[in-house]
Amino acid sequence: VGHHQRESSLWLKRMAAEPPSAFFAGDFGQKIDLTARIREILVNYPPGFTILKEFVQNADDAGAAKIKFCLDERSFPVKSLAHQKLAEFQGPSLLVHNDGVFSDQDFESIQNIGDSQKKGQLAKTGRFGIGFNSCYHLTDLPTFLSRSSLVMFDPQAKFLPDVNPANPGKRIDILSPAVQQHYPDQLAPFKAFGVDYRGEYNATLFRLPLRTRQQAATSKLSQQVHSVESLLELLHGFVVDAQQSLLFLKNISSIEALHWREGKEHPETLWSCSLDNGSRQLAQQRSMIPLSVAKTQQAASEEQTLQYVQTESDYELHVSVHSGEDKTHVTNKWLVCTSCQGTAGRAGRMACDPSTFHMKLVPWAGVAALLQTSGDGHTSVKGRAFCFLPLPAETGLPVHVNGFFELSSNR
């Protein structure tokens, strides 16, 4: 017995001298399949105008004034690419340009699905952090360029060099002489909307190569095939929602659709929607409520109390719609009335009640009434509900109604 006790004691001493890593050496834990997560998002975000609205929303939150959607049907050389598998993405694409610039926070946020840093910023139109991923309806390899970075996402980890499921993408310095020298064909599709690679790009350009039939056959993200014809149909159909989107946004004053044909030096305009009466005063009026809400929430984070201030802003918007194909031009004049209710009102008190803090209520609402049109003179409106952008629901009212509604993540 004494012998066995001595052996047990020696064994315990040896075990105590071993580092914890000797016993906890086997990796084991829950993991997220990124492709499965994206497929879930695509189920909740129906294809179609939703994709375009998400880009409008994100551009508005970034402070951009203009956004352009360009169907680029051109194909580009494939000799000097970062990887031979990238050759299949040198064909037709959807380009999305806005004049906002990605911040360091934006670069961080876009990497986190559903954990966007906008989630805590209630004055932002996009509050869920997953809308960008609706672009996977169109492509397997979304890319974008801003400042000095070209970012490429490859959630399937099968197209880019040296990627894996844990790090499914690349960020490339476009100002690197070596990159420009060795991979000119890789950079060629982005030479649009002012990109020249001679300095930082003070705007943002997304490029979404359209998913081909061959890619769809093996894609773990989506089996949807997109063509030049299907994208043209999408862009033409978006014109109604585009002009209505200008009514309750904070910053965007111009939305444009273009078509870049093979062999052409420049794209042609399909249609454009813009504010004819843009001015510094109008910009201040459009941003008055968002700034008030943001200021209130900043004070609340510091003082641990929430006190919304009664704020109102009424203004006219002259929304001009121009068709590049038949050269028609229509201007609609709208009266937009917006308000954030203070604690004197019922909605304001409810939002500021500590028992409802977890609901993140904001007493912010508005209406838009059509005053005049230069088209057929018909000023009746089928009223729609808005949460800053048009929602599918019609209200039956003769005006559009905007509210900080509680929405599912896909609006």
C-alpha cells in the first residue's frame, strides 16, 4: 500500500508541474459557417430593389450626397490577376458609386455580419449591420474601393489566394507600386468614376461581378443567375422607389442609373432623380432631426438619462426625374414635415421612460405631401409607409408617412 501511495504522490506532482496547455490541447468549439449565415440572410432579404435600397441606405448613413448604379457589361483582360480563378469575375458587373468615403470604423464594421457599429446609432437608417450582405444575391465575390484600399470578399474561400474560412477576404493597398506593376488587369475594372490610382480615392466604388450560370451551379451562397438583361430590368424598375427615397433621407440628393456598353468610353444615363432646390439651408433642414436625435443619445450615454427635445423641420423638396432614353423631364414638388417629440408629448415620454429603454424607441415621424407635378398635373398619391426608405406597405392615406417603426432586419 505504501508503495502505491508513493507512486500516486509522484504522479500527482508531475501532473502539477505540467502547464495547463498539456491537458487542454484539443481544439473544440462551436463555429459559424459563413456561407450558411449568408444563405439565411438572403432568405430574409428578397432579391430585387432591396439590394439597391441597402446601398442607398448605407451611402446616406456615410454622409454621401450622390449615388450611382451602373450596369457595366464590359469584359476585362485576365493575364495579370492575383489568382487565375479570378478570371471568371472580369466580366459584366454592377458598379455602385457614392461620394462618401469609408472611415476606419466603416472598414471594421463591414467585416462583422449582424454586429455593425451602426446598431447603437439610432439616427442611422441602417441599424442591423447585415443589409450589405444582400449583394450576395448578385455575386459570389463582392469588392469595393475607397481611400487607398481595394477590399475583396470571398466567403467560400475558393477564389482569392491564401484565404481560408477564418479569413475569407483580402485588403489590398492600391497605391503600392508593386501591386500596380504586377496586377494591372486586376485593377482595370475599377478605373471608373474618378479612380486613377495616382492618389487616395475620396469616394467609394463597389463592384459586384454578376453571378454566371457556371458559378451558380457550384455556389454555396445562391443559385441565382444574373445577366445584363436582368440587371437592366432591375435598374429600370427602380426609378419609382428611387425618387420616393429622396423624401426622408438625410444626405442623399441624387440617385442615378447608368449603362456602360461594351466598347464605349463612358456610360450612358438611363435615368436620374435629384433635388432641384438643393441648398445649404435645405441640407440643414433635412439633417435637423437626425442631429437632434444623435445629440440626445450622446448625452444619454454620458448622463444615463434620456431626454428628447421637441424639434420640428418643414421644407419643400423639388424632386426632378430625368429619363436619359426618351429625354423626358418631370419635377414633383413635395412638402415634407418632420418632428421629434419631446417629453411633453406621449410618444416622447414613452421613449424616455427607463422601463422602455431596451426597446430603443425614438419619437421621430414625418409626412410628405405632393403639392405639384410638371407631368400630368395629377397630384393624388397612394400613400406608403416609410422607415426613411419606402416600405412595401400602402397606408391608404393621401400622403406618405415616415416613422421610426420597429422592423425586421430586412425592412
